[in-house]
Amino acid sequence: MAVFLAALDVTIITTALPTISEHFHSAAGYTWIGSAYLLGNAASTPVWGKLSDIYGRKPVLLIANFWFFIGSLIAALSINIGMLITARAIQGIAGGGLVVLVNITIGDLFSPRERGAYYGIIGGTWAIASSLGPIVGGAFSEKVSWRWSVICRRKLQHRVC
């Protein structure tokens, strides 16, 4: 579920970007909304791995999940483009933790012979989230509001916690 949330967060926003940029009257923010997430994700991955080596997998995974929730909350309550970009960066940093810690945990729990099946399940999860994200994001931004894509992720995340 943690990987599904992180993958969904990457893709759900793509179809809502024009609506979000129009809402905040920012053409420059268009690129940074998605890029902030991906930059935070890529930059934080090694840090999460090292923290999990020091403090253990479960506490660090719970911290990443908590920060993902905080980032989602800030994004849902954003009043300007800067606040939304900052929230997306926080989500990206936490999303990097969610993805890498799930992969590390699979490596810890299963023998090399069994790992391939579990990594395949993670790959399938990415495929499903990548397929559903743009559809759900587009439906929310067109029928309700772009903020619903953030609220939907928070409700899914609450069930995971």
C-alpha cells in the first residue's frame, strides 16, 4: 500500500496540472509541481536507506508514512503555488522513503530465490497506480476539484496507518 500511494502520487497530479496552474495563475509553477516531488524523491532515497540501517526498518517506514501524510495535508490546504510546490517536495522526500524502504524490507525478509516474486508484485503495483493515477486525477480535476486528488491520497493513507 505504501508503494501504491507513492506511485499514485507521481501520476495522479499529471492530468490535474493545467487546472492547478490556472487556479494559482502560475505558468512557471506548472513544471515545478511535478518536478518538486521527483527531485525530493530522488534526493532522499539514500538518506532513508541509511536511516533505516541505523534505526531499523519499521520506525523509519512509519516516519516516512507520517511525513507523506503531512505533505498531503499541506498540499490540500495550499493557498498559493509556493506552498503547493513545498508540499509536493515534502511528499517527494517521504515518497522516496516509502519506495526504498519497502524494497529494503523485501530484501531483508525473503531469500534471494523468493525476492523476485515480491519485487514483481511491487512492479505490478506501480503499473496499476500508473494506469489509475491519470484517470483519477483527471476525473477529480474535471468533475470536483484538483484538491480532491490530495484528499483521496490522504484517506487511503489513513487506512494504511
